[in-house]
Amino acid sequence: MVRLALFLIQIKATPVKAGRLQGGPDQGAGGVPSRITPGKILSMRHEIFRITDPAGFIVVATGEPVPYLTYDGKVYGEAKVVSTGGTDATLEELVDLCDHDAEDRNAHDFCSIHRLLGAVLYRRFGRESATAAMLDIALLGGLQGMGGICSKGDAFTELGVGKAGHDWNGNYGE
């Protein structure tokens, strides 16, 4: 966990336009080039869905459905998938997605850890770069998924940092 945090702190901030997040398959949120591209992530890549569900989360005053992020793209009744990929997500939405997924997997040690990581990334790099980094983490299933808790794949191999539970040479490469 400490090594992952140190890796994330080494990410250099890239100035980007303010506003809603945008990006293509080779870009992270806010147009910041993603270090996690679909071609490089094989077994760990998770799909992120934005869903609205009139029977679920609504604004009480208006009755309008509130969109939310999920890894499960199945919809029932009047629910609709609004977007996929997570590039339109805010930092807070990505943090909530990862924390709720940790809770859903009973990985209680990881509940709220994404909130803390998001705060550190935000303070260090600003909103856009912090959101881009959190999107990369969310695409890998959150910190709990990357660590192998109730997930498929091997983030250690895919990110090139050796094997889980073993020492490594301490080099992230370029």
C-alpha cells in the first residue's frame, strides 16, 4: 500500500482545461494522458457505467433521478445507462465508486481509503490530475481490486512492479 502511494505521489501534474472531464481511450480524465490504456490493461480493466434509475436515487424535490457510477452495467425497469468509461466522472464520484466497491466486497480496511487518497492527490496535483489518477485506479478496480481482494487479474504484473508479496527492485521504469 505504501509503495502504491509513493508511486502515485511521483505522478507529475499536467495542466489541463478546467470543466467536465473529457478523454478518449488513450487519455484519462481531463485530457491528461492516462498511464492505464485499454491496450495495456488486459485482465484488470473494469468498465465504469453512469446510470440513472428513477426507482433508485432521486432528488426528492423534483423526482429527477440522480446519476451514479457503478461497475455493474445491468439495468432494470426504467434505469438507463447514461455513459460508460468514467471519463465524465468527477474526482468525488470516482472515490465513491471505489469506496462503495470495497464495502460491497467486504474489504472494510479499504473503505474510505480512496477518500483519503483522493484528498492527497487533489492537494498535491490539483483536481484534473487527481481525477485522472483516480480514474486509472478505478479502471483497475480500486485499491482493493488492485491488491487482489475479490478480483481477477494481477495489478502487480500489469503495472510492472513484480509479484504480490515479494520484494522488487524499486524501479517503476519509464
